[in-house]
Amino acid sequence: MSLPNIGRVSTPQPHFVPGYTGYCPQYMYRIGNTYSALTHRLLIDPTVAHSEKLILSDRTNDEYSIERQPVATQLDDDDRRREDDDQRDTIYRFTPMPGYEGYIPRTKDKFGKRYAVTTTEGLSEFERDCQRTRAQLKRLRHRVAQPISTISKGSLGERMLRLNDYEIPLRLVRPDALSVVKEVPMENLPPLPGLPYFSRDTPPLALPNEHPEKWLKLGNASTGA
């Protein structure tokens, strides 16, 4: 008794693997077959417009292999993660374990790599940026503190005092201007006004009671002394 011809058990190539959710031309208009058989007919049909190079190709008969690129930068726990680092973060001290759902810096723009590789490269870039920022901050602090410690050892008021190269009394540099500048002795100078000194701009409230200008205008709400 001969067995009936049931055909091939596996679908011949080319066909899309069941579970593939990508686009397949004319798939939504064909019914009545399994996914593998239907995609096989669509891919070999010359009337269906599809790409000449398939997205999912058969790699079982050739010597195709995937080469994983090594991690460009690795974390150096002995150098970058020192115990005496005042800005270290215990969360990012070691590479997170796969499955950690917390925030990892510099990993949003990395695709196509394993979780450990992506987080290691992201943390390396983040650590380099932190080191660059700390170095700039140290240079800025050194630059600000250098003039105070090396140039002047005086107080803050002495450092803010502007010094000039002139001495008193000033030296005569233009003899032709001697007729303009007159040297008047101290005894010939007019006497200084007595204290307290009141001028025409002094408000009436500040004047003494016996002053003749001690009066207020009609309608002024303030009271006199």
C-alpha cells in the first residue's frame, strides 16, 4: 500500500517567516492559504511589484555570520570610579543588569546592540562628559583664586582700592601754565561755612526754629518742628 502524496512538509523558499509583521505586497488581498504558502506565491509572482532584494533572506546554505562589534569604550572602575570622587553616583558605578528599567544616560540614540553594550557605552560617554565638566570647573576655580593668592595678599578693601602712579604734591610739568594756577596760602582762603550748614535747598523741617526761612506753605500736610 503506497502512501498518498501529501507534498512537501516545509514551505519552499522564498517566503516570510510566520510572525513577521512587516509589509508584504498584495498580502491583504489574498486569502485561503497559510502565511508561509501565501507569501511564497506572492514573492515568486512576476506580476506583484516587490523589491528585488528580500528583507528576510535564507541564510542556511551560505557561510553568513554576524560579527559583533566590540564595545568602543569600557568603564574603568579603578580610574574613573574612584572611591574619593566627590561627585560619584552609586547608581552608575557599575553596568546595570539586563532588565533594569531605570534611566540610563546617553542610551536613547543607540540601537541594534545588546542592553549591556548600550548601557556601557552610554555610561562611558556620560562619565567623559562629567570629567570634562569637572576639569573646566577646576580650571575656573583656579583662575579665580589665582589673582587673590599670588598677586595681592591684602584685604578685600585694599585689593579693590584703585592705585595710580601719581604722588602728592603733583609735579609741575608745564611751566607756561604757571600764570593760570595760583598758589594761595591757607590763611588767605575764605573761611568754611559753619556746621550745621543749611542751603536754599534744605527743606524747612530740617531748619532750626530760629531760622527766618522756617515756615511752611498753606496746604502742606506735614507739621513743623
